[in-house]
Amino acid sequence: MLTGHLDALFRTALRLCRGHEADAEDLLQDAVLRALDGYAQLREPSAARSWLFTILSRTHLNRLRAQRRRAEMVSADLDDPSFEAALADWAPSPSPADDVEIGQLGEQLTRALDGLPPELRSVVLLVDVEGFTQREAAGMVGVPEGTVASRLFRARRQLRATLQAPARDARLGRHQ
């Protein structure tokens, strides 16, 4: 029912969001989730197309209203406790040098992960990146849980060694 209408729904979402693809994707996702939640309320399957577009349109209007309310709250004066709380939560934006360093670190990590043998890389990605338990990862890759634990240990040790070498070289280079 839904898949046949997704392209048309996305085109309409894109128009509603004035060509901003990311906003259109978010809108479509919200509308689809609402449609799936309310599917039992659809009385006439032949009316699915109009029902879906109604959900899309109403979701868009609700999002616009919410944005306006947030804009009003932002422009309002804050009382002292709210101001203090906002100030305590504030953190400065990273500097361009920080951005470069974070990017380089990300590249080093990607190269280090790519350098792992496939059986080690898969458990690191499942457990450390995606957050699955070792038991879940064992079921996914089809090996005993102890094998996953062993592979994870070896992978982390290899990653640590790979990532410490450039850091050590950088420290030595700065102090010479």
C-alpha cells in the first residue's frame, strides 16, 4: 500500500519544504511513521492515497506551527534561573583547528579500521560502533560468544597500537 505512493509523497514533501531535501526526508519519515501508527484507522483501502497525502500535509502544518512556537520562545526574555541554566549548558563551538584535528582523527580511525582483518572489523563495528552486545554480535556473525570476545580483544589491541603510533610520532616531532 505505502511503497506505491512513496515517490509521489516525497515529491510533495520536497515541494512543501521548498526544495530542501533533508527537510523533505524528515517530513516524509514523520508522515510515514504516523501512517503506520494509524493504519488500523484506514476504513477504505482504496482511499489510501488521499489518506497518506492528508497525513503528509497535516504533519507539515504541525511542524510549521511547532517551528513558530519555538521561534517565539527563543525571542522571549529569559528569567534569571532560565538564563543561568542556558549559560551553564552553553559550550563554545570548536575552532577551525579543532575541526581539522577531529577530521584527521576520524581519517586515522577509518584507516585503522580498514586495516583490520574482516573478521575483527565486523565485531568492532557491531559491538563498538553499532552498540550490539557480544551475544547479539555472535548470533549475527555465526560464531560463539567467546570467539567474538576474543576477536574484539585482538581488534581493540591492534587499533590501539595503530592509533598510538601516529600520536607518539607527533609528540616526538614537536619536542625535537
